[in-house]
Amino acid sequence: MKRLIPFTALALCGISTAFGYIGRTFTTTGTPPQTVQILQPASANISYFLNNLVVAGAVSSLSGKTVFTAGSNPAVAVERAMATWNSVGSANIHFNGLQSTTAGYSPSDCQNTISMAGSASDLSVLGGTTGVLATTITNYITGSGVICGATSALPAGSIIDADILINPNYAFSTDGTPSTTDLQAVLTHELGHALGMNHSGLLAATMYAYSAKPQRHVSWDEKAFAATYYPSGTKSLGTISGTVTLGSNPVVYGLIVLTDVSGGGKTLGSITAADGTYSVNVPAGVYNVYAEPFGSFVAATNIYSLGSSTGALDPTQATTAFQSTFSGGNSNSPPVFAVTAGSTSTANISVVAGATPIAVPSYAILPAGGSGNPNGTGFGVSKTPIILTAGQSVDFAYAGAGIDATVTVAFIGTNVDLVGTAHADASGATVNGNPIIRQTLSVGSQTNTTIGTLWIIKGSNVLPFSGILDMEPMVPNINNVQDAESARTSITSGQYVAIYGNNFSNNSRTWNANIDFTGGVAAGSPLPTTLDGVSVTVNSIPAAVYYISPTQIDFIAPSNLTPGPANVVVTNQGTSTGTFPTNVVQASPSFFIYGAGTNYYPAAVRYADGKTVGDPSVLPGTEKALPGDTLIMFGNGLGPEPGGVVATAAGFSGPVTITGTSGNNSFTATSVAAALVYAGEFQMNVVLPSNIPAGNYALTMTVPNGSTSSSGITVTLPVGP
């Protein structure tokens, strides 16, 4: 029998944490009982609706507070959060374009809606005025059946409604306004719940329960979940499994941390079952594995359990009287487990009995190699990650009861060096009477955002800070924004635009229609707004990204940009540039060009035979244009056009005039047929005069509201006899 069950996903807050890369499951009542993971039944076709009250500057009638700052764009935050999940290449996940609605929270209307609480009843779902920041209310079915307009039976565990509620008693932003919560990070996290994920025990993971800006991007913990439950193409994961024991007894609900030490930058989390076993699908790599008990950062009572009457694990059942222990023991070189796609490895763990006597110390990040605390940085225990950037050196400083110079620090992860040894602060500074101990961390190259772990060690006792380090690539920097086909620095909607700078990407490529066009290539389908974790916005509006490299990005400017000053931002793996100014105009025309020798030539072919036009003495294989030729040329930025979708072919409304000058000779082509043939690309059919003399003609294109005369480059058309 089919049964509908509402489930509230514990969300980003200051109240609850739970554990990560394990899906949310329930156990059937049949014989034999089966464990079922709740999942989106149509993961490649997920639609969300944004309530029309979720806008910049919105004031809640319930709390009387401004919920979204005036400089924010909530719709863009949703779209970018969806794009983050869409970009998980190993998973068959696609959130469709965001739609608007006047509907609010309704857990059984079969529509996924994002809204802010508008009633006392809504607020109670969030835990009241001081409750969670946001929550995802997921309805799923426990038996197969036809529901929500489906044409065939959905399997047990199918999620049929996943509303996201935002607490109006908190302030959110998308622009980093101080004392606000990052809305995009919150929504990226909540969409993970909508896919069936629980929370994570790794502090820097997207699904960790406490909000932090790094949650804008998904970690390997979330990627592995997505590849496991929503696989796409060839299987890419292997498996590490084992049993965790304390003496002869199983470790019940012990946290598992798996770290790739081969340079892949992968850290994943899991948990043992009631019989002490665990099994985790992981990407290829070489892993060490350790088990740890619940503690200060993650508690058993915070782990949501679909089969529990209280909604959480029973803390009395969790084994906690043990020290964090590697598979193979806590030696200086614990064994590692090599994993390839489809392989299996066994990593049993026999934990050390007795809870660690090391209490979680207060800690802070201080300047590397310094002494004292000249900036007055506050020490404390924060349930948020420490964010570091490639090339940065800092001191991890800590102080607490029993912490002294005999305590050492170990790092587990990718490309972070411990410089020197842990030592007492030279100034003798203390925190609450306890000496400050400092360990210098030097962050090496990070090709992607990675997660790292620190262990505090005193004698045979250990205390892990699992996943506490969020290590970002070097901060991207914009040097210039200009038309992709000229030197002009003004842009228009639907135009190809180039950005120059550094640290933009870890690789170079253009979009791939088979991989990146998740909505297909038909007219009206969305263009990709993220390539390999790289995205661009203009005035906070996502742009379609065509090409990425470490020093250059080519994108198509978004639709419907308002003429006037605009700001461009590049984000690489969750790390963003500052805003870079540009100017939006009604037209910013240019020829599509290619360079040969010292000249620029129009990308043009002769209509009669398809020959590429050029100077054969400079570029062999090309031919000069001839008098009377009809040439097919291509233009950019002739006028505002759609920028975010595969364009519908359409004629250009304004007249196009192309002139050429070579010494004392000139020509004018006034009857130029121009049409938009692809996103950002105009085709122009140009008929040369039959009496045009031979020469190298400098071209000018003029359209309503613009001309190439101000483009800053010369485009040469060679004409032969």
C-alpha cells in the first residue's frame, strides 16, 4: 500500500548537526524488510518555483524584518545554487530553469516551492523565531504507486514534493553584506536535502549543518553521493567498506572519514550501522580511513533518522567511549587503500578504547610566524570551517586545558605543509590562563576547492577537527572586460564578451554540447552558466560561459541588460573576484575575426564555393575576395539579443552598412542581409561591388546605435583582381 510521509530536513542553523554522505533511508515493513533510499524519481527534470515575495528588500509581515538585503538578487541565488548541482559531471542531475509562483509552502501540492515563512504555522516548521535558517520539507512515498499526475507507478522512496522554507527572522544576502547569511550557500545546501542527502560531519562540506559561504560549492562528499544515487554514464566509483570494532563489540553509529592522500583533494564522510559495518562509494584515489565518535561538532541526537519516533538517532545506542583511530592503528604512517572505478577495498578498524581526554580548545587563525595577538583576533570554538587560499601561510593557534608545548598537530589532505613544529607563543600570551600554541600552515597549490583535516595529538591521545579546512584556489582577478572580437570595453545583451585576468580556471576548454547543454540544443534551451566550477555574472545575472582558461573567459552577456554602468564578477570553485566595471550599450558591433601575420581578417567565406577569404601569402589555403562576390561574414553585438538560451534564428531589424577603404579606393555595401543564427552570432550576406579595385580594405560596420569605427582594431578584407 502506498503511503505519503512528510519529512522535515534539519537545516542550516545554530542548533542541529548531522552526518553526511549517507542518503536518507527508511525500512519497509514487508518480509523481508528492505532499506530504501529516498530519491528524486526524475532527477534530470527537477523544477522549482520561487514565491513572488522572495525579492530584494523584502520585509516580512511575520517578523517585520528585512529578510533579503536591497542589494541582493534571490532569484539569481536560486539559479546559481541549481547550476552548482547541475555541474556535478558524474551525476544525472538537472534542475530546470527557475519559475515564479504566488504559491507558498504546501507540503502535498506536488510542486517544489521556495518561500519565506508567512504564518505562525510555517514558522513552527522552522522551530520558531530562533529556529533554523531554512528547512526542506520532503514528502516521499513508502510504496510504489501512481501519484502527482505521473503516468506510471513511481517506486517506493520517490520524493514527490520538496518545499524550501526560509526563516524571516534572519537577514540574508547575495552580496556579502556584513551580519547576514549567504543565501546562495543556504539554497545549495537545501537543494542537497531535496535530492535525498542528510547532513555531513565534515565542517567544510556543503551539507554540514551550520551555514558558511563555502557551502556555495559542492565538496567531494556531495559529489560522491550524487554519483552513487544518480549515476551518469560509466561507473566512476570504487568501494571502501569494513567493520569498526571496540574489542569484540561493534562500534554503533561511529563516524567514518576517508581522505585521498594521492593529491586528489577528496575527503568524504560516512557512518557505521548498528552492526559496526560501513560501505562507501568513493572516486578513484588512495585513501586512509579513520573512525571517530560523536563529539563537540557532531552529536548523535542531531542525526536525522527516518525510522525513529523522535526523528533522530538514539544517543544511548551510539558507541562513544573510544578514541579516533585509523584503520591499521594510529601510527605515523597508517595504511592506505587504493581505489579504482569498480574496485573494492576492505578497511577494518579496531578503535582505541576510552574517550580522549583532550578537550576541544579555543582556536584562531593568526599571522604566520608572529607572536602575541596584535589584531585582537577572538579565540573560540566555531562550527564553521577555516577558509584558506592557495599560497597563504597562517598560524593555527589554539589554547585550552591540558594544551601545552608537548601537543603536536597533524594535517590530512592535499598540499598543506606544516612549517616547523607546534610551539608556545613567544610573547607568553594566554587565553583564559592557558598558553597559546602555534603551528604554521603553508597552503600549496589547490586546483580545486578541497577539504583538509587537522589532528591535535598529545602522547597517545588524539582529537580530530574533521574537514575543518576549506582550501580555495588562488583568488581570481579581472584585469579587463571587452568585446570578444575587438578592443571595445562596452557590451550589449547577447554579445560574446572576453574577460582577461588570472586564476580564472584550472583548465582550458569551450562548452561541449553533449556534456554542458543539459537542456538540449533546440532553440530556447538554456546555455550553460557554469563550466567546471567557473561562472560569470553581470549585475548579478548569470551569463552563459563559452570558454574558460586560467587567464581568459569568453561568455555571452545576459539578456535584457539595462544600458548604463554594470559590474562583472567571475567565480572559480566558489571563490569570486571583486566587481569589475563595464558599460552596457544598445549596440557594440564587431566582426568575428581571425588573426594571421600582423593583421586581423573577417571570418568570411565566399558563398559560391565556400572558400575561406584571406591573404594566401599570409595564410595558405585562403583566397582573396573577388569583385561581385557574395561573402558570408559573421558579426557580434549588433544589438540586444537573448543571451541565456540557444537562439531562435531571426532577421536583424536594423539596417547594416559595411564600408571598406584601401588608399583612395572605397566601397559601400548597403543591402546587407543580417540575421541572428546562433546565440551571440549574426550572419551577414555582403555583396561586393562588381567594379571594386584590388587592395586590402579596412572594414567598418555601422548599425543603429553603433559602429566598428570605435572598436580599436583594424579588420582587413583582401580583394584580388
